[in-house]
Amino acid sequence: MIIAHFHKTMAAATAPGVTSWIGTFITMAVAEKDRTVFAFLFGVGFAIMMRRLEVRGLSVAVIFLRRLFVLYLVGFAVEALTRFSILREYAWWGVPLLFLRNFPTRPLLALALISTAALSIRDLVDDGYAIATLGRQDAIATENARLQQWETNQRPILEALKGGKYPKVVSTRIGQMVRELPTFYNFTPKVYLALFILGLLSMRHGIFDDPKRRLHLIVGAMVAGLLIWAAYWWVLPLVPTEFVTPRIAMRFHSGFGIVDEQFLAFTYIGMITLLLAYRPDWQTRLSSFGWVGRMALTNYIMQAAAIDFLSSPYGLGLKVGPKTELAAAAALFGLQVLLSRLWLSRFRFGPFEWMWRSLTYWQWQPLRNTSGHERSGSRVLLPP
């Protein structure tokens, strides 16, 4: 995630025709896969939480919705103060999990498939109707006019975000979030809901409880992720789109959300899961990820603040080359490993995790670690 964020926000422009193998590697093998892993584990974490609440006889609905509400408020603040917006999306699309958790597997898979393609389906219906009633050329003209109007409306916002002082940037972001709340876009299911559902199903079917028994499912997901990734990069660009509007052409070349290169993340997830299942000694070798993972929310917010300051016009406005991107990402991750280990040697949760947990259960949670020894950093998923 850190590598992807550095690349998206701080990559220096290159001369036309000049490519870097490091930049290409990040684009094809890292960028976008980070959000898939994050969203999938989000679904896994909430599946664990709901299962534990049911075992303890606590109110799943009240606690779950309160937890999401707190996450939404945190996400609103993070999006206002930085350029990172994913937490609000997670909180919003996490709500359906409460009502879907007991659905059979096949309907959930169908809903996940629909969620990935929902935006494309909307555009297909919209532009298909326009072509049928206006003809292709007039439909394209109408689409271009809408795009120009949208760009005109967005220009003052982009100028404020790009060149304004920080207070102006924050107020602009808040205004934009408030205006977009009731829009149809926010009520259209997205890939995040699909990934949450897949995380939920992975726990239901024991993918992480007993990976060896679910080897065929894990390997199948790995192969599917690799094939979808390859199709996105080398098959979809060959699809002819001269007969449709530019917006539908874009949907064709993005696989309608279903053939999406970000699903290579399932190959990575499967590799790590099987590695730890068949070689448990690797848990110690990967313990640094465990320390950071136990403070996932805190480290995400820290990362967002640092990268936003380094890359934004109201901050340092840095642009760096691919090698520097990797070095900076490694340095930031190393810092987070160090700070996470130091913090967790004294406290049970990260500061934001403690706040989140306390507000979720509506009572202050014990923070200081009184066990007398450091807890293992191998567990990545946060407790509920």
C-alpha cells in the first residue's frame, strides 16, 4: 500500500516514450492490488468480529453499526485533512454485511459479481438507451457535452485543491463530500462490497482456519487472479470498441469491473496463506508485518498524513523517481514497524484502534499491556 501510494502521488513525470522497469513493475504488480488486499481483509476482520459477538451473546447489529459509524467519522476526517478517501467507502459499504452475513454462498457470490459490474451496467443501460433513441453520433455528442459540463463544474474545485492554502483545501474537501452524499453514485454497489463479501465467505468456508483442507479453493483463487490480471493487460486492449460510445469503450477495456487487474491480489493472498500453512516458521520471519498489522488503522492514518504532506502543493510537493519511491516506501514502512513494536510493547492496541474499540463498545477499553511481556506480532488481524 505504501509503495502504491507513493507511486500514485509522487511519481515524477518522464519524457514521452521513456519507461522505467521499476515504474512498470509497480503499475502492473503493486498498484490497485493493495486496495484489494485491504478491502478483502476488512471483510475477513468483520466476519471474525460478528462471529465472536454471536458466540458471546452480544448485540451484533448495535455494536457492528456503531463500529462502522465511528469508522465513517474517522474516514470523513482523514478525507478532509488528506487526499485519502477509502475509509468512508469501507464504512458505507460495510453496512450491507450486517444483513448479508447469513445469506447462502451462491446468492452472495452473485451479489459480489453484480457489485463489481454495477457501475458498468449503469453506463451500459444509459448509453445503450441514448444510442437507441438518438443514434451513435448524437449519443457521443451528448456524452461529450456532459463530460465538458462536469469538467467545468469541477475546475474550481480542482484549482482550490491544487493551489489553495491548506484551510481552503480542507473546506473545499468537506463541501465536496457533503454535496456528493445524496448522489446516485454513492448508492451504486462497488467492488468494495464484492471484496467484503469474499472476505466474509473465506471465513465461512474455513480458508484461514484450515488452509490445507481448502487447498483447491485457494489454488483456484490464485489461478483465477493470475488469469484475470493477464487478460486485463493483454486481451482487453485488443477488444474492438468502434461501435460504442467512449464511455462504454472505457468499460469494455476495463473488463466491466469483472476482469480487473487488481484481482492479482488473490494470487498474493493465496501464496502467503499457503506459505504460512506449510511453513509455520515463516510467521517469525514475517513478524514485522504483524506488528504493523495490529495497528492497521493507526498506521494507515499515519501513512496518509505523511504521504499527503510530502506530495501535496500545500506540503512539500515532492516528485521523485522510481528508485526513490521504493527507498522512501521502505523507510516509511521501517519506521512504522519500529513505532508499532515500541507502542505494542507497552499497550494492547494502537491509539486509533483503542479509540475505535472504546467507542464501538461504548466503554473505555484497557489500554496498557499488563501481561508483563511483549505480545506476539504474528497476528495481523485486529481483535474485535
